Amino acid sequence: MHLNNTADLSWFIACPTFIEPLLADELTSLGARDVKIGHAGVQATGSLNFGYEVVLWSRLASRVTLQVAAGKAANQDELRDLIQGVAWADHMHPNGTLKVRFSGRTEDLRNTQFGAQWVKDQIVDFFMASHGVRPSVSDDPDINIVVNLHKGLGTVGIEINAQSLHHRGYRQPGAKAPLRENLGAAVLIRAGWPELVASDKAAVQLVDPMCGSGTLLIEGALMAFDWAPGLLRQDNLARRWLGHDQALWDSVVAEAEERRDEKLKNTKRFEFWGNDADTDMFNLARRHWRSIGLPEARWSHCDIASMPGAAPTDAGLVVCNPPYGERLSSVAELKPLYEALGAFMSSLSDVFRGAIFTQADVPITLSNLYYSKEYRLMNGDLDCKLFRFDSLAQKERPAKVLAEDLANRITKNLRKLKPFIKSGITNAYRVYDADIPEYSIAVDRYGDWLHVQEYAPPKDIDPTIAQKRLNSALMTLPEVLNIPADQVVLKQRKQQKGSSQYEKQDDQRSTGNDQIVFEHGARFIINLTDYLDTGLFLDHRSMRWWLQQQAKNKVVLNLFCYTGAASVHAALGGASRVDSVDLSNTYLEWAKENFRLNRLQPARYNFIQADVVEWLADAQSKYDLIFLDPPTFSNSKRMRDHFDVQRDHQQLIHNAMKVLVPGGTLVFSNNFRKFKMDDEIMADYDVQDYRQKSIPADFERNQKIHGCWLIKHRD
């Protein structure tokens, strides 16, 4: 069954978010009518010929769906009527194969997987009732059926494309590429490349100084030579769809081939120049280029600062997608790269215009160029922007990217800490802790690395402003602290609701990311990347030293021991026995590694994996020294009940005091800033507020960093 080629059909053409207006213009140029822009796609009316044109010619689309039904779908009954109203026998054989993609929900269909299964059952019922046979589900189906629901309305469609249209066919299987082909086409359109192609200029250049796998260059060449992307794909259409018209498709393809061949007669008008410093990417770009038979391009393999001059031309576009960096802190690492990029772009003749496509948070001011326009785009889930430069003249004065007030404050802090730093007590200490409200970060130095924690900005602060301040801070820190930019690690610390203070960044610690620091003669393994915390709480340094001094011949208990730093100090201080208790086996193994690092045999000490609250309630041993530093809140699945330090500290301290010998000391500490010691504890025991003495020199600016008490039995 072939659809009438001239009949009006309803189509939904999907695309990446934020390029819908560009797709609408493209569809209009292909003959679409009644064009309506939607979310991640465009609705349009056109014939089957139009649908084929989109599959073959669209540089921006991802999928082309023929809408076969639309109407009310607030519940299963309405959706069933919509599905049963489709003449399914016109689209697939009764014993054919199908696959359903389902999005949205009804009053009684709230799960997409179940929704897809339910739709499939309705179609199966249709064929069983009408033909006595049933189709089956397949990963390589005759047709892909798409059901979308929104606000009580639904559409049922059939995809006529065989694979996602962003595939062109020139990329090698498994080849890494920073952006999809249709996104690359959108970048070029926003950058103004089609206008240069359509101009009357005799010579036109496209330059990508960081070409990666060559996506922008190849997409630009396809536009220049009027080359339909579908001509590169081996599999364009769902050919087993019964509505497919092979003769019509062949005619559309033949016309596209004629247009391409005609344009390829004048290849000398265009010059394409690709450059990349990465050998693998450079070679990959050339292989991609040559694999589809494009005219030879100009290639250079060097750092952008070493690129040769551009050949004379009448018009040109320099466009690139620079690396974003794998960590947010890499914004400082990108500074020399963007400065070199800006310098290269400004070195081109004034017939060039430019465009940079990058992560939205990257400060484009690093290029020292004035951008003319910016466009928001999405690269997968990453928020990005395209900056367009109609002039490539650089600013007379380089952009001010360093935060002078932050630099001055850190310099002042270091001056005050100079005696402490020179003492050699430790090489892990706090440099800055939100001393200036505008820069709400904590900065800790661990040897030759910086660990930066960004506190979540207040809700009344514009996120864009907050991000600019953070970027400025991240570029300032390497300069003022003389630390390489790639040795700065950033984490965001938010108020933990319903989770432990030991929240992990990744599933497990990677020992390849470990560093070693020292304090008061002890050495510790720290990990700056895999967890929210590093393995060593710097603000407890003074109390760990106190514990070492007090531990001689004592029996010591470390509760919520984390990575065992306090236990190590007690053992180094000559404790006769050290028991370390924590619920996490990961941290207990880390603690054992810390013992080995300090030439202490873990087998001589006790490492107990248990819920501290439950273990302490049943503990029978007696201890001379107890170090108790619980989290503010924890709801680990392995705990019988969640823990809240304000609510639970009274019973926790009572249980600790039951195993503390007369004359012994319980060190109780926590980081909950609003914490208030229970009056009953104050009355029952000898409680000494030890906060001021427990805070190290590098934390004296923040007296609320923790609370600390020494608790003893009354005589």
C-alpha cells in the first residue's frame, strides 16, 4: 500500500533542544506547510515526497515521524480508541514486527515501559481480531511506533527513518566525537556559514583550528557542495513499512545526486583547513574527510599558537568547539588555550568572521574578543553556548579575569599563617573559607594540590553571577597559590538532607587518585576526587595531636572512625589498644592502609564494621579515651534508624560514658553549627567546652567550624 504522494500528511520532526527554529526554517525550505515549533521538534504538513526530502536532506533532524492518529488520550479508554482507529494493516503485515516508544502518561498509565507494552497489546489485539495472527516485538522491527501523550491529548506515529538522522555514515565505529553531526550543522548555521556559501564571493574558507574528529569541517563541506546528508547513509528508510514508495524515494535520491555532482564541479571556490594538536584526533579527522570522497583539504598538526598563516581569501569563517575540560575546575586550565585561540582568530584578515561553541560556564572573555551574538544550545545534557564574532579584533586591554580582592585576601591569610606553615607541622591546611561573601568557597591545600569546595549560593543570587565569580576564583587560585591549574579540584558542598556527611562522588575510591600528606609526624592517604570529603578532616588536627599526647598505655576507642586518622595518632602515641568502629567497610580498609603507611600493623588493632549507635549500646569493653565525632545526619540503608546528632547525642553520650573508665576522657565533637548540648549531659557529667583550644591556627577565622567538649565522670 503506497500513500498518495500528493496527499497532505501530518509530520513531527524531532531535533536537539534549542535548534527548533532552525529546523522550522529548513523544513519550510523543503516545502513544509503549517509549521509549528514544539519542544525538541517541529510539527509540519506535507506529502510523502516531503517526508522523504526531510529524511534525505535535513541537516538538523533526528527522527521523522508520520502522525497516523491524534486526539483525546486522558485515559486508557480514550487512548485505546485512538490506537484502534488506525488502519494498521496499511502499515505492517499482520505477522510482522514492531517496536513501541511511549512518552507521557494518562490517568491510569503512569509508567513508560508499561505504557509501551500496553500499546503493543492493543495493536496485537487489532490484528488478532481482524486477521487471526499477531505481530511480534523486535529490536529490528518493520516499523517503529511512537506514542506521545501531553495534557490529555495523544498522537500515534510511525517513524519512516531507519536510524537516527544525525548519523551521516562518515564516522568510524567507536570513534569519539565531542558533538553530533546535526548539532555541528546547527553551529555552522548560527555561525553564518550558509550565508557565505550563498554569497557571490569568489573564494571562501572554513577554518577549524581545533578540529577534533572533523565534524564541523565535514558538515561545512556538505553544505558548500549541496550534498544531502542522506546520500552518505546506507540505511535511510524503514523499507519494510508498507507505506514506503521505492520509486518515489529513488527519484528523490537521483535529484540529490545531480545537485551534489553539479556543485562538485566547482570545488576550487572553497578551501577547508583543519588543525589539531592531538595526533589521534588529527588522523581521525583526515580519515573521516577522505572516506566520503571530499575534495582535498588543507591540514596542519600543531598547537594553535604555532599555526601558520591563512591563505588569501575573499570571505572566511573560523569556527571551533574547544575542549571543555573534564572537571569544573579546569576553567583555569583553559585560560591559555582560549587566549591562544583569541590571538589566532584576531590574526586572520578582516574578511573573516568567527564562532566558538563551548560550555555555557566557560568565560568567553578569556579569548579577549568581542562577541556579537550568543545562542544557547545543548550538547547532550551539557548546557552550551555558541558565541558569534562578526569582527575578530581583540580588545586593547586583556580581559580582567583574576579576582583581585580574593587574591589579596588569600595573600593576607598566608601572611598570618606564615609561622604555622613554616613550623612544618603539616602540609595540609586551610587557606581560605568564604572570608569574602562574594566568593563562597573553602580552599584547602594538600601538598601540591588544592581542594576547593563551593558552598551553594543563596537563592537570591543569580546563578549566572555566581558561576562567573566561581570561574574568576578558579582562575585566581593557581596564580596566587602557585599551583598548576590541573591540580585544582572543585566540589560543590550543599546542605545534606537525608544523606550522610560522607557522601561519595563516585561509587568507589580509585587508588590512582590517592595523595599522601603529613601532620604531627603521621602520614595519611587522601583522595581529592572520589568523595565529597577527602579522607582527612583538617579542622580536627589539634584534637588528633592531643589524642596522640594522651594515649600512652591507654585503651582508646574511635567511634565513627572514618579513615582512622585519630586511631593512627593514638597508636603512634603508644596506646595499648585501639578499637576503630565505622559502618563503612570502605573507610575501615582505608584506615588499615593509613596504619600500614605509618608502619603500624593493622592486625595488632581492632577494626569493627558496625552501626556505631547499636554497637555502642551493647559494648562491654572499657576504655580510657574515647573519640566521638558523629555525622550531623545519616540515613544509611544499613542503619536500623536514621541518625540526627541534635536528637540522638544524649543517648549516644550516655552509652559512651558507660564504657569510659573513671578518670577517662570522652572527646565529643560535631560540625552542626546550631548544636546545643543537652542540659542533662551538662548536669550528669563534668563537661569542659574545648572548642577554642581544639581549633587549629588555619581555622581560627571560623570559630564555628566545629564544637568540641571533653567529658569526664564526676568524682
